[in-house]
Amino acid sequence: MPVNNKLYGVYKLLELGGQKYIVERANRNRQMEATPKNYVQGTAKSRIMDIGGIFEEISVSLPILVGGAAENGLDGRGLLNTYIQRALDEKSTAIPLITSARVSITQEQANVQANFLSDGRPSSQAFIVTNFPVDSVPGSPLDPQVAGPTRVARFYDFRCRIGGIIYYIMEATLEVTVQTDRKYFIAGSEVGWGNTAQYVHSDLETTHNPLKSNETNNPYNFGTQFPFIGVTGIRVQGSGKAAVELNDLSVPVDYDFNDYSTPQHKWEAINVDLTTDGGNNGNHYELTWQQPGEVRTAADQLNDPTAVGFQLQIWNPSSTTAGAWEDLLQGSGLNLDYSVVTKSDFQVTTGILTVDFSFINWVK
């Protein structure tokens, strides 16, 4: 049989909302609400159908990259910063709209999984697969001679802090959820379609064809099955896994891991609390417990007024002359400095001692 490379996705390039991205995989799922209805109708057979609105769900998985493609915003970090910023913009009408994103950093990989919602209109062009020449993309991001070489980001490109969990972090996950609402409106009735240019357009006066609906002639999708989409809330939370170090530093040895070693300036138990009182003011306790009349954050438990309770950063050698650590979501408009640790699941097995932790952030 002859070779047919037109069947393979590696030769294609994905566009979301007009921006090109490098993805591991992508999926577009168009759905229409339809349910058979039975009434007192003289038969049990489905003779009546209830058909509602149309919507479009998109999911993508992207790597986090270092080098040329990352500098041009074609990776998972670029996508997150662009679409979270749009979701935060009250005036933005761009689709698709991000509904959730999961950033996962492990020893094996660093990637982003994101989900989007669109209205399903063909004219929206929210999800496009093209054969646009990648070397013709502005900046030639994948050309090593023009933009510089590109590689996949790995564990050594990142640094992380979740409250008092700073050392031996094995996995870190950040989840952003954008709560959305879909609404459908009944079309207004006027003497003639097109008389109120703010709402309807003369294109719909005679055709009333939803395939003719676009941002120009019908921005609110009146008379169609396509929804109006709004943002009702944004929340950020995450989780991770860290190794636990237990080291009896007492002199003489007391066979427990409850103490703080003043000479060595460290706790005997790292990433887990085995004390009887949670340490000074509870600052060694894993969870961000609260005091009456106070709001305590993960940063407060670090006992360092200059510290922040949450950081997930990537090294950027181009940010300054000497390079610098940057927040992974630095361009998104989110400030996640304030957090509370909500779970600490200490696991003792014959292998490495670990703790699974969870946290939630105030979103500034």
C-alpha cells in the first residue's frame, strides 16, 4: 500500500482561538441536548423528542517547554497564561473559554491538561486543525537556528514551596477551575428584524439560519441553539507528594522524632509533624490551623514575614541578565501567594516514607 501521511496528526498544527499551540493530543466534542419524552400518548414508543441547546467542549494536553517554542508561548505555560487572563477579563468575549486546567510536575514529566467550553457555532472557529507551515509561524519557534533549540521541561527546571513543605518534593499539581454558566435567550420580536442593530442583523431577517449566526450579526445567539457563556467564579487548589525524612538528632538519642535540634537548626521530622504540640505556635503542624480571631496562612507558619505560602516557579535564563525564577503563571494575572494546607496523608511502608498533601489558594 502507498504511504499516506495525510492521515497523521504529527504533520498538523492546532489553533485555539486563533493562537497556534504544540500539543500532545486534543479533542473537540460537539453535543446537542436531546431526550425522548413520553406522555399519556396511547403508546410506549418514543414519538416525541425534546431537543435543546448545542455546546462544544475542547480538551488538550500540552507539554511545558524550555527554549524557542516556550519563549513564543506555544506550550502549556503560554496557553494557561493567555486563557486564564481572558477568563479574568470581565470585558473579554473571546472563545473558547477555559473551564479547568491541571499543571502536573513530576520526575517523569511536566505538562498541562486543559478543558474549554465554546458555543459550537461554526463561525466561532474555536478549534482548528491546520497544515500551516510551522517554520512560517512568527518567530519560527521550532527552528533551532532562528528561535534556538527547544526541549521538554523536566523536574530540574522548577522549584516549589507549599507552606512548610520545601524539601524532597516528588510531585506537584496545580488545578485552576473556572466556573461557567450557559444561558439561552428567547429572541425579541420587532416590526422587522434588523431594526435594532445592537441585537439583530438584517442577515437574519429572512433566513433565520443559525449557521449564519456570528459575532457581527448575532452576538447573543438569539433564535439559535448556541449558548451565551459567562464566568461565575475562579478557584485554585492543588496537591502533591513529598518524601519524609526522620532523623533522631537528640543527644543522647531518645528514639523518637519529636524534637527541634538547635545546634543543627532543623526538625527531626521533615515534611511531617510528630510532635506533641505542633511546635512553637503550631508552626510545625502540617495543616494551616487557625487561631481565634486570626486568619493564618501557610506563609505564617513559616515564621518568616518575607515568605509566601505557595510558589511554583520555572527558571527563565532570559528574564534578566543573569536569569531568574518566574512564577509559572506569571502572565495570567493570578497571585497565589496566600494559601492554606488542608491535607497531610503520611504513609509508612517498607519503601520510601511519603506524605500526600493538598492545599487551596486565595486568588488575588
